Amino acid sequence: MTSPTRAVLAGIGHYLPERIVPSAEVEAAAGKPPGWAVKRVGITERRAARPDELSWHMGASAAAAALARAGKTAADVDLLLVHSSASELYYPDVAWFLARDMGIPDTATVLGLRAACAGFLSGLKVAEQFLKTGAARCVLLVCTERMFRPAQSYERSAVLFGDGAGAAVLVPGETGGLQHVHIGQRSAGADRSVMANPMLHRAGRAAVSPDLVAEWEGRALPEDGSVTFWEGRDIFQNAVLRMGEATEAALAACGLAVTDIDHFLYHQANFKILKSLMRNFDLPTERVHTNIATVGNISSATVPCLLSEGIASGRIASGQRVLMAAFGVGYTFGAAILEV
């Protein structure tokens, strides 16, 4: 018996916290003028988790929805992949708390991932390898991000981030599913965006670019001890460039043109980045999904949330092709083409 050739999407789900935080509230706290977030990044509001609502709680809600839509239970999972960019824990990874609370079997492989905003695509790449080799038959991929609170320690990030989770169930198959998935990196940009824990803040500047040293030295520690620094211009330029490259590479790998793609799901970091990509590839507005206005940047959970929302609403239908692309700090980026 030959190994299956595709990782097929069997179910998708997402979760957003109930609390809505309008941009006006965040702008006031961050010292930004009224309307700044809408004008500069296209965000009117975002979701924020309750103090007792932790990342694995949100992830479990998204995962339960994905499993239900796939007709699976936690007992069917033999590989659990969990991504969280700014976890509440140094260790163990939140993956094991999610596995515990959901009742994932002890026989399952559990892995925690960290690839920032490209986390969902990285998870798809790992899932594909396990499924194609037969090492797994049912993969649960969860991206859960509690980004709002840590973002408030830095005025540049305060208006951007929100909380949320997305999850996908993938199974082996011969047709449909993932036609292509690729992850790339440019580690020369690793010091362009850094969130440092208290130990690093006190111990040295090895992870911070020289351009940010003065800002680092002059900043007081916030309550949670973490400090964030980034160079917005460099991140913006690389996001447009690298997601553009990933889009071109994915289309070329599959022998497809832009007109062959029914839906485009790009990471939602800044609406101006989306507009640049739409202009560069002449993408029809109706094919580009957006939710940045109401959820902000939810890091790795962005793309699965867009996919879940699109399928739940009926906008994305069976048999259609979806191109997904993301860019994250590190720098890491990638793209995937999925036949639903």
C-alpha cells in the first residue's frame, strides 16, 4: 500500500473571546490620537481574553469545534500540534495543558511550535510530513494567541494585537487537501522584532539590534517584566516582500495562476500590507478575506480563523482553492494552497 499523497482538511474551528476592546480605548492608553488605529492599520476593535481565560482554554474551544466538524473526538488524535507566540508559561509548553484538558490519548505525540505569525503554516508543514509518511492518521493543529495584554507594554504594538484561537483537523488522503506548503526564513531579521522576558532584559542586549539599544536602555519594566521592541518600517517592507515571494512560489509550484485561486487568506497585521499585496498581484477584492478591522492581529491564529469563518459562512465552498500566506518575526514566512 502506497503512502497517501495529501494532508486533507477534515474540520476547522475558531474561538474569539467575548470582550471587545475598541481602538479608542487602546489609543488613549498608548498616547495615540483618536482614529489613529483605523487610519494607520485599519483596526477598529479587537478581542481580549478574560484574566482567567488562558491560551489553552481558548485553544481547546477552537479545537473542540474543529473536531466536531471533522466528526472526530479527542480519542482519535494521534498528533497534537499547538502554536502560541507569547505563552503565559516558560515551560511546559501550553500544548500539554491543552492535551490534558481535552483528554488527548497518552499514545498521541504532542508537540509545541513557535513560528510567530507564520505558526499555522509551519504546523501545516509538520502535519503534512507526519501524514504523508503514515506516522499519523489524525492531526489536530491548534493556534492559540493571548497577545492583547503583553502588547500593551509597548506603544507601537498596543493598538495592533488581539486574542483568539483557530484549529484544524487534518487526515491523510489521495485527492484534494494541501497541494503545496512551504516555509522560508531570513534569520538576518531576527533582531528587528523582539519580546524579551525579564531575564534577558537584565542580562544583556544580545537579541536586540543596535538601532534599538538606546530605546532598550531608557525603558522601564512593565508589570509583567516583558519588554517589546520592533522596527516597524523593516517589518512592513519584509512582510510585503516575503508574502509576495511566497505567493509567487506557491502558484509556480502548483502550476497555477492568480485566476485559479478562489480565495486569498493573508496574515492580518496591517491593512496597508494587505492593500500592497492586492495591488502587486492585482487581486480581486472579493477574493481577499479580511477580519483585521474587528479582531486585529491575532498572530498565528489569524489564518485559521479566516479559513474557519469563510467555511462557516459558506463563502468558501468544497472544491475551491485557497491560498494562505503569512509573515512573522524571526523572520519567518510561507504560503500554502489548499483544496477544500
